[in-house]
Amino acid sequence: MPTTVTTTLPDEPQQQLDNGVLDEITVTRTSATNNGIVRYQIRETGASTWDSSAAGFAEETAAFDADVVFTGLLDGESYEVRGRTETDYRTGAWTDPLSITTQFPGSANLTVTGTTTTSVTLGWDENADNEDGQLVVRERRLADGTWGREREVADAGVNTETNTDDTAQPDREYRYRIRSFTEHAEADSNTDTATTPALDGVRDKRIPPSDWHVEIDHPDGDTLTPTVLDGTQREPQIKGLPRVRVAVPFNDRWYALEGQPMRAWQDGVRVGVDRLETVEEERGDGGQRMILDGRGALELASNEQYVEVSEQETHLAARDTILDRTNLAVDVDDPASDVRDDILMQLLETAADLSEGATPWPPAEDVPLTTDALGIVTTPIGWFTEAEASWSGESTFSTGFSDGEAVALTSYADGGSIFIENEHRIPSDECEVAYVHGLTGENPGFEITIDVDGDTQQVDSVPVGALSPTGGETTLEAQTFVVNRGFDLPPGRHEVELSVTDDTNDGGFVVDFVHARDDRFDVTQSTSVSSGFVDGWEQYPASMEIFFEVVQSVEQVVSATLDVDITATDGQQALAVRVDGEAWQSESNTATTSHTWSDLGQTLQARVTLGRTDSDGSVSGTVGDEPHRLEALELTASLDDTPVLLDKSYRGRFWKTLNRMADSGDFAWVARPWRRSDDLADVDWDPDDPDLDEPEYVVEWTQAGQRTASPAVDVLSVDATETIETSFDRIEVFGSSLSVEGETFSQPSGANSVAVDEEWLVKSSERVYDTGDNPTEYERRIDYEVLYQEGGIRILDSGSMSTDTTYRIDYSHKPHGTATTPDVDAAAADTKEVEDVGVATDIEAEQVALSLLKQLQVPQKEATVEIATNGPEWSLVEAIDLEELPFDEPVVVNSADYSSGSVSLQVANRQSAGEIIDDIRGRYNALAEQT
């Protein structure tokens, strides 16, 4: 009788992708087979299926030794490609998808086709077929001959080849390029330059070098220059728009000029005013006069619809927002930061801690992971047995057999069993048994059965002579059978038995050893025996990843160290950490790993990969036969307190948006006119430009106290206080309530109480009941008492509950953490309690307490300083150091109140306790919402 055997089909190896030809992707292959075809599929990256419903889906087949080419693809699009081997009889596994982006040609032949004093018209050739847009990018020639920073003046859109820039200014030289883009790629065109004509009749403005000079534009086109009286005063604002109050002789014509353009200079220097806002009439002993009240930096008064920041350091978010949405320059200081090292982020010391910290936990039913008394451990995915250990048949001996012995199946009912003792569910068609055998003639007929929970099912029936000879008794091959075809194998002990049913063969069928496995996991299937030893046939997973809960910090993670207690670090064992869900930083074969990030984040996550190890390694069946166990985990970090905006959306006046940003990190800002002597990186205009008709401003942004000044001013009065009333030696932080349901407890006989898993329980939040299907609920003060602070329950003798009995409890608790100034007795410390912070663990609460203590343990110093001036000569964002102040450190200006001939400054060394707490609470609650 002829015998039909199908040979093994190798899987397609991972191949290389090539995008060197426009609109094409080539799979450059190294063949793994010598027969059949390969089938390759492609789709746009991010699609969820591999069929015609997926965007960009296509399929190509080719000979087993040929390359595969996909044509007609979109420009600049990201695609995923996978492939597999196929014959008429077998199909290989799909490769892992590889990603590549097609070439993006961009636009070309950009030409300036026309100019006016305020516009430039462009034309170009569009080459891409699927761009998301075409940005018109402009640079301006500066006075020193260099080009200024790029500005995206428009998105010309798709399927267009012309655009007019109507934001150009007269008498300027510009350089343009077209930047085509998709979600995955961008490309620039060539550049072309244009020079706009100057305006006719623009006069060279002559400004007097001393005293005040004020101009107001009349609606009929005339420029009015009023006589300026004493009492005219500049009013620079901290975190607001600058003002000027100009005193002029009485004339009711000024009432008609509210809203008109206004400019002012003091001693030849431009001051911050752009528009006449308010006209007031003053009457006194000196007669009547008018006050013309104007404001400057009006771009900051625009009503922006939305400003959104997903995650960015506050000072950089402010800088980018100003540059992207206005024509203003910015002068931003990097905030002073403090890095705290070795801050505990996560500590899991017991099996219960580890299972509570792992996510998801418990794992899915088909995942070979569990907890034992010591930690998290993998469970078996393979089972090995030597045939001679229990099988019936004739023993045969040779060093070519594993353990030097095998069993020849020659008679009816010869055979034996292997027992699968799985702790996880093995999915349908994934449990295989391999019989490693030698065959010199015909095999006997035999059947294979499996017993599942007492139900015996036939797996397969093999007739006489169906197997191909191996070439000798010790020339071994593995014959595999799927033993759970069509059903999941539940956890339990399952017997798989092979029994001879027809012995009319000519003999020579020798079984050496048997291995059962969950075929989703890799094992080494060696059939080469040397001196009685066969390698491989492992019994535990090569690698199992365990993810742990994301931990968060109101400060930024600079670096992190992950330390674990683990039983072994060989094989594929590894540790990994990441910030903000970005790429994992991994290290193999180690119990500790440390990583530093250049792009900082506020969330941190750990991952542990368990492997397998050898109990012996020189005896068959002792390779990969022991699991790795994770017994403890500690995650520490270095934290940087640079303020960060996280998931923020702002709407309203631009200057109010800047204030909300500033309030998140004790920042201050002022807007002042641009000075030609300024040397700033973030500026996009020519400092030598003589045309001052259009206002040009700089926003100075700094953190309180970073800039200092010692101005020479006449101090009229000082009212100063220094207090420790709002400083504290100890901070106690409570998070928002978290719920626990169904926790079991049992108070031992003779014990006064029993602890529950959490401390700081919320009063009256508990529900205590028995474990029955229709549970009986018990009453506080009658059946039990709750120890709310320490987290425990005490059974009362007068009630219906009993010791040594298991009950359940639901309750709410609050994460809790404290920080105390070193060398201060916590019991006697001046303590500040902070409630309702969005922390999830006691460790996170302790981090917040430490951050608050660092700021609140400093005594608060405040003063009101009245100075004689018509406007401060220094920037209000500079901390001032005046001899008249009784403080040994500079103080920052919180506000300035102007009156005739004097300025009242409110100064302090730090924010108030309430402001600091509200800032930390707001930042942490935003972080908690994102996490």
C-alpha cells in the first residue's frame, strides 16, 4: 500500500522592503522554500483588518524564489506588508508586518508670478497625488543679509498650483518655498525670492530726543500731536497689556477719537501704546484737562478660539503659542529646575502586591501566568516523558536513544500515555503531542485518544504502514498530532494515550520519548541524540511579558531604575521601562536596569519578561523545565520639577490664556516695545527697520525671581511682613476616594482585630456581609467596629459575627502620604492637610507631599512698596532688591497700582500657600485624568 507523507513547509522569514521607485514598494526576498508560492498582502498603516475593507489593501503572489512588487501606491503614505509561504498541501504562518513609507515627490518649479506693496503671487507644479496640504513657507531677509525664521503663511490646500500671500509688507525681500505634506511625509519645493515695492509718500518720522511725544491718527487721515502736560504716566503691567495715561489740555474733540491708533515716545524711546481706549475729563484747582488712556500690544487682546496643549513644558508652550499666533518676539527664560533623585515610584514586595500591581490581572484564561506564595510565575506549556518510563512493549537500548533506551511497539495493545497538566486554557487546535520515533519497516496500526474530564475521545487512527521509514531505529523523527481539534482544552490533568490496534506489520516501530505542548509557544524540537541526551523539548514559555500599572508624577521623569527579585535571569528574561507610553527601554538578562530620557514625561511604566531555565541541562527533559518567578519589584526615578502643561485647552483673550499658562508654574510675563538693541533668537523682523507705524513688541517670560534688578528709585513708604503662619514643617496629602469591593477577611480566634488591605478608610463607607449566595449584611457598632485610620475591622462579642469565619467587605479609602522636614518631630510639626488630589497610590501621595513641602517650608515675606515715578524703569518681571526692604533676598512684583506721581507695588518672595496647593492639585488632577 502506498504511503502519503507531507513534508514540513518552512515559514517565510522577515524580508526587506524597498521604496526606491515612485508609487511602488518591492519586497526583496531571500527564499526559505524550494517549492510553491509566496503570498503577500499590503494595507495602509493603522488599518484594523487584512482584507478588502482595509484602506490600501492589495494582495500579490509570486514564485517561491521571486521578489514581490506592489505598484500604483499613494505618494508619501505609510504601508504595512506581510507574507507567507504556500503549497497545495500546507500554508505557512504570516510574517510580522513591516512598515515603510512610499516616496513623496512634493512640488517643483516654484516661481514668483507677481508682486504688489502688500502681496506676492506664486505658481508651481504639483507632483504628489495624495498630499494632505501644501504649506506656503516664507522667510524674510534681515538687515545683516541672512534669512529670518520660517513662517507658514498659508496652506494652499490640495490639487492647486497657485497662491497669493496677502500678508506681505512693503519694501521687503522674501524667500518662498512650497512644503507638501501627508501624515507620514513632507517634501520642499525649490525656492524663489520676491521684493515688494515701497509705499509712496511715507515720511521719515522725527521724534524729539527728550520729553513726551504723542501721536493720534484722526479718521480724516491727519496725525494729531497733542501738547503733553505733567502727570503723564507709563503704566507697564505684569501679566497684562501695557498702558499710557497722557494728560493734555481740555478739548472735547478727543471724545470722538476713542479707538483711533495712538503712539507715544518718552525721551525718544517708544512706549507701549497702540490705541486710544478711554478719554477722561479732570477738573481741579488747576482747571480742566483731559486724560487720554491708551493700551499697547493689542495682538494679545485678540480673542483666540482655542489654544490646545497635549503635553509640553509650560515655558516652551507659551513661547510656541506666541510665535505661532502673533507677530511678536519672545524672550523666554528656561525655568530654574531642581532634580530629586531616588524617588520611590512603585514598590511591590509580596505576591499580593505583584498581582495587584500587574495589569491586566488576573491574566486571560489562556495565558500561562499565575501567582504562588512567593510571586508571579509562569505555568507549564509543555510536558515530557520517556517512553521506557511506563510504556508497554519491547525495550531496546542504544546511546542513540534519549536516556539510552526506547520501546518497540510490536504487539496488540502496546503503547502508553503522556499526561498534560495544564493550568491555563489551551485554545482549540493548539495542543499538540509529538511522538519521537524510529521506523525501519512498517508501523503497526494504532489509535490516539484523549481523556478530558472523564470523557475519552479519539484523536486519530493511523493504519498499518501509513508512516514513512526514518532510515533506522535511532534515526529519529517527530510525528505530531493535534489532540484538541475543535475544542478548548480546559485546565486540568488530561491523559493522551497511544495504543496499538493492528500488529500485522513487519515491525521496527520504536518510540523514544513523547512531548505535549501548547503550540502557541516556541520549543526546540530536536531529534538528534548524542550519548543518550536530546536537547530542547522545553516545558515552560521562552518569554512571558508582565506589564505593571502606570505610575504618575506631577514632576517630570528624568531617569528611572527598575530593580527586581527574580529566581533566574537567563534565556529571554528582560526588564523594561518607558515614559508617557513611548518606546520601551529594555535590557536583557539582568535584575536591575536604569535608563535616562532626553524627552521627559510624567508617567512611568515597568515591564518584566520572565523566561525559563534548566534544572540540569545535560539530561533529556531537563532543558527549560523550570520557570522564572518574579518575587519583588521596586521602581525609582529622578524627578525634575520643571512645570508642564498636560491636556490643556484655552479659549478667550490671548493675554488671559498666557496668564492661565503662567499660573501653572509661578511664571510672570510683560509685553514691552521692541528695542533695536534687543538680541533675541525668537524674533522674525529686522531690528534696523525705521518704520515704527506698526507696533512691534517683545513678550518677556520668566519664572518669579529668575531675573533681578536694583533700581534707583525714591521709596516713599514700605509696609512689610514676614510670617511663618503659612509655612509648614509637615505636609499630609489625601487622594480622592477609591472603592474596594468583595475583599475577604477572617479574624482569628483570640485576635483583637484583623487588617484589611488598605488604610485611611472613608467613614461609613463600608458594607460587611457573609459569603453566601444571598448574603446577610451586618451592622456597625452591633456586629463589628471599623478601624478607619489603620485599616481594620474588629468583631464584637455582642453581635452575630464569629471569629475564624470568612466574611466580605466593600469600602472606600483614600491614598495617603506625608513628608516632614528633616530633624523635625512629626508629632509636633506644624502640619498642613491637603485633600482631593488625583493620586492613585500612597507612593504618589507621598510624592505630592514632598513637592509641596519643598515650597511651603519657607516663611512667606510680603510688602507694599510705594515709589515716586511715572512708571518703573525696570521690567516688572525682574525681582527687585531695595535697601529699604527688610528682607535678605530679592522679592518679585505681583502687581502694580498706579496713581498720580507714584506707583504702589505688591511684592513677595513666593506664592501664597493656597496658590501653591491649587497649582499642584490642578496639575496632578489633570495628569490623573489623562492616565
